[in-house]
Amino acid sequence: MKQSLGFLLQMAVLMFLPMVIGWQLFFGFPLIVMPAALLAATLVFALGHALRSSR
């Protein structure tokens, strides 16, 4: 179960970041959003990795 949840978290991050970049390019939003999104994505991806590697 942990491995499935970790996989889903990692997959969500890898789908979310390109969508945020596209949204920024087409519609724009405040500059602080991109670093905050990258930091949040890094933390969620690391959590997913920890869940997948734990036994």
C-alpha cells in the first residue's frame, strides 16, 4: 500500500509541474508561485520516494 501511494504521489508531481509551467506561460501568475510550486513538488516527490523505498 505504501509503495502504491508513493508511486501515485510521484506520478502526480511529474504531471503537475509541466502543467504549472504551461499555465504560467499562457496565463501568467505572480512570480513567487513558481518557486513555491517547485519547493512543494520537491517535498511531495521526496515523500513519495520515502514511501516507495520503505518496507
